[in-house]
Amino acid sequence: MRNEHFEEDELMVIALFQEKTRQETIDLLKQTLEVLEETTEEASEDEMIMVLTSAIEKLQQIEDKYYYSLDLHTYLNDLEEEADEH
């Protein structure tokens, strides 16, 4: 594993992303667990796979929603401008 060195601003972007996705991820996992607990023993493997596949897709949607809501374009442009000034 290589060491990554992050600037303070980069850490802030990561923290914002984690903060925004954290609660929705926890809520989705709780809902999925409830569905799995309510599932009867008669549920087929295909039904169980569908529940888990759905949860995975929703987790990806949460990640995408907040990733694209971050203003990375402005952030990256600011980094370029700072580099040009030095």
C-alpha cells in the first residue's frame, strides 16, 4: 500500500463526501437488514440475491449522487490557478 499525501483542501473534500454519504448508507443498510430479517425461510435464493443486488445498486446511487454534487470542477480549477501562481 502506498502512502498518499493529501492537502488540507483535499481532506476537506473527502470529509464532506463521507459526511454526506454516511447517514444514507447506514439507513439503507438498516432497511436491507430489516427486509432480510422479515424474509421467510421459504424465500428462494433468487429473491435473496435480488434484495442484495438492489441494496448494492442503491449504495452506488448514494455514492454517485454525492460525488457529483461536490464542486470538484471549481476545486480543481483553484488548484491549477494556485500552481500557476507559484
